[in-house]
Amino acid sequence: MYALIGLGNPGKIYQNTRHNLGTNLISKLLGELSLPKSNKPVKYRDWIIAIPTIYMNQSGLAVQKILSYYKIVPENLYVAHDDLDLKVGDYKIQFDRGPAGHNGIKSIIENLGTQAFNRIRIGIDHPSANIAVEDYVLKPFLSAEKSIINQTIDKILPEIKNLFEN
């Protein structure tokens, strides 16, 4: 059994912000798979797909509950999230990485007691010097960035679907 979880913040005000990239990716995936977007985890083949309805800095609580309930080991966890260290349009799927300042990932590591899980890191780039990171991640993308992000999500989705086949 595997888990795929998209990080973000609940509520309409956060829906299109940089910090909700993980949630947006999973929402699009659920639509493409004709699965309902739900407040509860959805089962697809050997996968549990979820969008926690908890704030980013508490993500670990939800992730730990999902893994525990479905008896999924951390090594079979994939977490999709925004990443300041990658340029807009870049992404990486990596295993066993530290949080690099991402509060959602920090919370997951603290609650699971390990960083040995998979991350789907989607670039949002660093803010300019005159804006705090906390404010930047809660801002929507500029129009030019939105187009790039949509293309990036379209590149990631086949890779995720390929995981379902293996």
C-alpha cells in the first residue's frame, strides 16, 4: 500500500496560492482519474490519495494518521508540495531529504520520526528581497507563472500515473 498526499492550507482564500501547489496537483490528478475530491482519503488501486484539511504547519498530524490507519510505511509515502529552492516550472521527485525550511515537511518529519519518504517538490522560486517568505508563499502566482505551473503539473501527472502502474 502507498500514499500520495498533497500539501496546502484549507479554505478558499488559500486555494490559488503558491503554498497550495501540492493540493492543486492532487486535485487535478483526482479529476483526471475521475475520482471525487473529498475531505477523506480516496483509494485508487494500491494507493491512498489525500488532501489534508489541516494547515500546512500541522500536516504531519494528518499524514501520520493516514499512514497509521492504512498501515503504510513512510518509505511508501509521496508528498507533493511547493519548494522555494526550485525555480518556477522545475520539479524533482526525491527520497529521504530534509525539510529545507518547509514547515509542512518539518511537521511530517517530526510526526513520522523519519525523513525517509518521497517528495514531489514543485518550484515556486525565492521571493524578491522586499517580501517575507511567509507572505510570498501565501500569494497567488503571477499570470506568466500560472501558465508555467500548469505546464509543470501536466508534466508531473504522467510520472505519478506511472507510479500507480508499478
